[in-house]
Amino acid sequence: MKSVPHRNVAALPGRAAFGVLFAWFFILLLHPFPSEAAKVVLRITAANPIDKPQKVSIKSDLPARIGTNDIVNADGLNVGYDVRKDRYYVHKEVDLGPRQIKEFRVQLKDVWVIADTDIELYRKRAEDLLGMLKGSTYQEDAEKLKAEVVKNLEAVAAIQKDNVVKLGARPQAHIEAYEKAMRVYTLARQDVGQVENLVLATGKNPGELIGDVRNAPPPMRDIQLKPEQYKIAIIRIVVRNTSPTDARKVPIRRELPAEIRTDDIVDANGLDVRSDPARGACTVFKDDLEVPAGESIVFNVKIRDRWNINGPRIDELTTRATNMIVRIGEREKFPEIAATLDSLIAGLAQIKAEKTPQTLNEQYVAFFRQQSARVDEIETKINRVEAALKPMTRTSKLGFNVKAPSMKTTWILIYIILGFLAVMSLLFFLRWYGTTSAEKMDDKQGPAGGK
């Protein structure tokens, strides 16, 4: 990967100070217009509290879940990405007159909502699946699961209705309500996935698998490559002494992104390396670096590129999905499942073909983190299909027709076994007791029999 200069990371004493941000920010939720979705408006107020003009530095983190595509209007502010926090922020340096106040209104999409169409999709899905299981041994289980799905989806709708976007609503309550609704929504999706598996167990085709399963493994993002397989990236740290006459000693501190560990630093270029075990952060630093007057010192820190590593992972997931299509065997019997896998393979190919940035900076890290998140979504779906196919691969003869015993049957078997053990114990006791009694009689009659 081509190495390109990174942003300056150290400022020397004597740099002009900026004004302070008088009021930080607050969020206002607005009613949507008929032709547009609801928006969350981030209001940032900057003020100059003194009686002379000065620069004011503005910086405000955007809420979690917000990406660049979710920013409707930054109102003239610049958008940055904080590598350490893994979050976007808006920033700018503005000139304000004496006692001047200026407000910026950053419009964001309301990403903290579950669409009504998605809620209806899972409700109808549960109903359709139950229809496929009418008259089967799984009907009773499916009815219970469908009732849970409906109950949880109604709870999701109620939570969102009580916390709808409206003028004057507390934004934190809206976001917290979304998190609560998502937990309930996940339960409904898992129950739908369970009913889908019951349909598969009957040998029928449930169509596209949209439910989740509780036993599906999570995405494995931590790719283990050999050291020589990593590309080398360079973080360029520039320290400038703006004084034209005086040399200065300054400390350098650069905390590296969370993915970088001490053994990932190939060459610190003369800087010291330290790791913070509590925070898991790795830092390159130098105390009392002497910088001559009017000069700059550049450090090119070589590290392993732990972001641009999705290629091997994409190849492995493509192989897994392809093998599952082979294991299904009969595309005619499960065409939707095969088509789902085909689309996932196509999605992986599309991600692999993306044009990637070449400059190591905040945007570079953000791009590959977001790419990893997209691969996570595909891997989650592959894991879901794989979990559904486990009954098929357990035995080629029975396929999906393997039925686990019901809870009632399981307890009947347990009671039978306990009853059998109780009878055997009783017989053993009676035999032991009878033998002991006979031995006692023999002992009493022994001398008499001798006469």
C-alpha cells in the first residue's frame, strides 16, 4: 500500500490560542414533512464571550450509528472521523466578533427507528410459516412461537409509538427507546427463525430464511494472517517549531488505533513504544524532543496494516457459501435458500471489487471498518443458513426429517426410567432383605441341626 503523509499530531508551545465553545450542543427532534423522513437536528451554538474578535474552535461528536450517508446537512461544518472513538464528528474554526453568537444546525437522518414494514414482514412471515405446519407434529410448537412473535412485535410498535420523533421530545429517550425496541425485535426475529427451522424439519421449503437463530455463531472479524501476509502502512508524524529564533523541546504522544498492538509496529522510527494494558491502547512517544528553530522533524512509523485484511475473509466466506449450495443438492427443492446464498456470494464479490483508499488517514480506517461491518452482515446470514442446514448434514438419509422429542415426551421417558430404577431398587432390597433373614435363621438353627 502506498504511504502518504498523515495529519500533524503535535502542536508546539506558543501556538495562538482559540476561543472557547460557549455552549456545547443540544439535540432537537423535528416532525417530518410529508415528503421526507424524520430528522434529528443537532444544534451547535458557538459564542465569543469577550469584547474583541477571536477564533472559536467547534467540535462535536455525532451520535453513535451515524455514518457519512446519514448526515443530511452539516450546515457548513466539516465532518471528521475519530479513529479512537470510532465515531464521526463535526468541526470548524470560525471567526466571531465581540460577544457574537452563532448557531449551526446539523441535520441527521433518524436512524433510531424500526420500520413498520419490517414489523409487518415478520408478523406475516410467522403466520405463513404456521400455515405450512398445519396438521404436522410441529403445529403446537409453531403456534406458541407465532404467539410470541406477535406479542413482541406489538411491544416494538408500542415502544416506538410512545417515543415517536416530535418537537420537544427528549432525544436520549428516543434513542434509548430504540435500543429497547431492538432487543424485543431480536427476540421476535429469533422466534421466526425457529419456526423456519421447524418447516425445514418437515422437508418443506420455507422460502427465503429471514429469521435469526440463537445458536448461530457470531461473525469472526479477527483474521489471523501470517506476519508476512500483512501489508505495511506508514503513519507520518510531523512536529514543527514555528519559532524562527528559538529551539524548543516538546513531548510527542500519538495513540494508535485500537487494532494496533505493540507487535504490529514494524519500525517506530526512533520513537518509544508503550502499551496501556487497562485500555488496550498502544502509544508511540518521545519525551523532550528538541526541534531546531523554524524546522520540522518527521517520523515515519511503519505498522502492519490491520484494516485492509478483508480479502482472505471474503474468500473464506465465499467458499463456505458455495459449499452449502452443493450440500443442498436439490436447488428445485429449496430454490429460495440457494438463491439467498447466490446473492450473498454476489455481495461478497461486490465488496471485494470496491475501490479502496490508498492514503492512511482517518478516512482510510473508517472505510475498512465499515467494510468489515458489511462483511459481518453477510457472514451473519451465512451462519444463519448454515445453522438451518445442520439437520440435513447430520444424516444424508433422513435429511431435514429428523424430529427432536417434545418436552412432554422427554419427561415421560424420564419418568419411565426413574420408575424402572425404583422397581429394580425395590427388588434388589427385597432380595437382600430375604437373604439376610435366611442367614439369621440359619445361624439360630445351626446348633440344633447339629444334634
